[in-house]
Amino acid sequence: MSNRKKMAVMNVFSAIMYYVANSIIGFINRKVFTVYLGSELLGLNGLVVSVISMLSLLELGVASSIGYSLYKPLEEKNYGEVKAIMQLFSRLYRYIGIAVAVIGLVLIPFLPFFVRTTIDQNYVIAVYLIFLLDAVLSYFMAYRRTIIVSAQKDYINKNADTFLYIVTGILQIIIICVWKSYIASLIVKLIFTVLNNLYLYIKAGKMFPYLNDKNLHGEIEKEVKDKIVYNVKALFVIKIASYCVVGTDNILLSAFADLTAVAIYSGYTLIIGIINNLFNRSFGYITANIGNYLIGHNKEEIYQFYNKLNFLNYLITSYTSIALLVLLNEFIGKVWLGEDYVFPMAAVAVLVFNNYLRFCTQAAEAFRSAAGLYSPKPFVKYIALLEGGVNLVVSVALAYFAKMGIYGIFLGTSVSTIVSIVTVAWINYRFLFEKPLYQYFFDFFKYIILAISMGGLSLFIFNIAYTTHTVLNICSGLIISFIVPFGINFVIFGRSEEWKYFTAMIKTAYNKLCPWLPHRILQDLLLSVPDQA
């Protein structure tokens, strides 16, 4: 195995281990938090995280832009330019850290306006200051993580983060269980985060000793500087828009409901995030393969390939969304946090609907990224801001003026996500496929109507089969949420080219992963689909 492939495998494995540790500790930590500290403090935790995330917008996408600019000089062993880029990075992050500290302190008098709680305001400010200090200190050391990533050795970062998360999580659980001190648990997290960043800072210095060489000097090429500035501007717009859509819900919930609503919402977002990372993120890893496909095929072949992946996208997203709809309240209320931490089914349905909308365009996003169509027209990059603005305006209008509360906030996300869906579809169909846009919306509405119908039917059957035994309910929910959509999709799409492509992929993976098992079983199941659809 080549060194590059070996590092790629190590990066993937370490990312999986980090994800598993993060998920397990997160589940346990959340349960302990609710039992010993209560819903208001859990809600306060989620709210402060959202506020600090808002301050992190000042980062402007610098890390991502710097990371891109390091690939070439690292490959060419141009150590002088690498050091010059990292010195620029260090200066920018110091300025950003100071700005975050100043603005964060200025925000303190305004905390009572969007923190609706019975918790003493001095306690709220103390919690906020610990989070703020954690964020500010990271800007003075964590920047060296980027060069490790650019050198394709992100497994070093992930391994350190996994160790940090496990140790910190265990210590926080002990502190909360024994002393019931939220402040102490945050201080422990702050200390270990600083130690982790310090370790990676020193580690990067040993891996790239020229970073500490005072006699080495270099300059950044004008083209590289211009590219950094261009990327920072584009990424800043994207970060603002993304935050306005997915990062403001906790603040809006606190402002128009209370911290208990924030606490309940955090449980749903944790589970939905884990499920999406397991199933829906796969399209992010096939962008490079799509890019290679675009080079050697004509428009019609590209469009047909897109239709097949879009169908696969629909199958994955509809299945995960239906399973979430059926099982979220059962799992959270009966297995995990308790009945006090569940939303009404109507609110859950809107949350799941938003999840479907967000991930039903993964295939379209992958094609857009592979084709480099981030901004085919100058105005396109600003459409993302429109999405964020629509989310805030509609959410506030529905939650405050229409008195819809949490439903208004969640429906605001639904409306704004449509803006993103339309934008991505227009870019692909106008500039890549050169097809009329109505073809996209025909498939979009066909798939979404099927997903809603299958979800409603699955939930109806689950309620009929509901018992007093939680384990049986979980098992039946999993079975129902798989069989119902599989059966309906098979009846409707069983003879389509997209279904044949999908089943051929399963058979190919089966033949590679399970060569010792009788192939006839799967071939009979998939109706003897040929190897190449």
C-alpha cells in the first residue's frame, strides 16, 4: 500500500473512531446532564454554544482558505512559502481572537434579552465567559491543526481529539454525578481543550521544524494571496448563511419559548445528526469520482448518471427520515431522556420534514461541487444570504407575530431551505445538464409526495402495532419503517433504470464484501439484476 493510501485509510479510521466516541460520550453525557442538572441548564448550554458559534463567524473562513493554499507548497516542499502562509495565518487568528473577545464581552449586557430563564443572571454570565474564554484561547494555538490536515495527516488531530473527548467526557460525568457542578465541568473541558491544542501546536512544530526556524524566510505569491482573499470572501458568505439557517434555532427558541425548549430540541438534533452522519454524508465522499465522470462523458450521460444518484439519494434520505419520524419520540421518551424531553408529534414531523429537505439535495450538491459551479454568475454566491435572511424573517414572523411558537421557528427553516433547493437545481440544470428546470421539480415533488405518504403510512401502522413493551416497539418501528418504503418503492420503481442501478450496486458490494456466501440468495432477492445496469 502506498504511503498516500495508507494515510487516507488512517484518516478514515481515526475519523470513524472519533465519531463513535463522540456519539457514545454525547449520549451518556446528555442523559447524566438531564438527571443531575435539569433541563434549564441543558438549554443554557445549547444556547451559549449557539451564541459562541455566532461569534465564530468572525473567523471568516480563514482556516479553510489557508488550508487550500498550503497544498501546493507542501507538495513542492517550498518550506519558505509554507512558513510565510502559516505566519499570516497566525497573525489573522490573533486578530480574530482579540475581536471575538471584545465583541463577546460587549454582548454580555444583552444576554438577558434572549435568555428567558429563572437561572441567576450572574450564573449565566459565568457560564458564558467560560465558553468565550475557551473560544478565544483556541485562536492562539489551534491554527497549526490546519497544516497537519493539509499534509493529509488529519488522523493525528482526530486521535488527539478522540482522547480529549473521552477523558473530558468521563471527568465531566463524574463531576456532575458527584458534585452536580456545571461550572466545574466546563472548567475541566476548558483546561483539557487548552492542553489538547498545546499538544497539537508542539506536535506540528516537530513535524514541520521549519515553522520554528527563525533563519528561514519566504514570501507568499500574489496569486496565492489573491486566492486566499477570494476564498475568504466566498466562505464568509456561506458561513453567515449556514449559521442563519441551522445555527439560530436555539437562540430563537430561547427568545420565543424558553430554555426547556432548547434542551428538548438539543436531544433531537443530536440523534438526527448521528443518523445523518451514518447515512447521508456518503455523497460528500463521491464528489471526486463524479468529477472524473464529468470529464469523459457528454451532457446526456452526465444527466442520466445524476438521475441514478439522485434516486439513491431519495432512497437513503426518505428511509432515514421515515425511521426518525416513527422512532424519535419512542427512543427519546422511553429509552433515553424521558417523556419530559419530547416534542408533540406535529413538531417532530416538521423537524423530520426539514431533515428530508436538507439532505434530499446531496446528489445535486455533489454534482455542483464536482463541476466547480459555486458561483457561475456573480450574484449566485449571495443567494445563500437570501436563504439565511428568509429563515430569520419567516421564523420571527411565525413565532412572534403569528403566535406559532416552536412550530413557527421550525417552519421558517422549511421555507428557507426551499431557497437553497431551487438555487442548486437551477445551477445544475442551467449550467451543467442544460435541461429545463421543470424536469427537476417533477422528480422533486414525486419523491417528496412519496416520502410523506410512506412516512404517514409507516407511522399509522406503528401506532396500530404499538405495545407496552419499549423494546418490541423499537424493533417493530425499525421493521415497519424499512418494509413499507421498500415495498412501495419496489412496486413503483422496480422496473426503472434507477432501481436496477441501485440493486446492481448492492450486489456488487455484496460480492466483494461477502464472497463466501451463496450469491444466489441475493440474486433471487434482486430479481437477477445484471452486474452492469
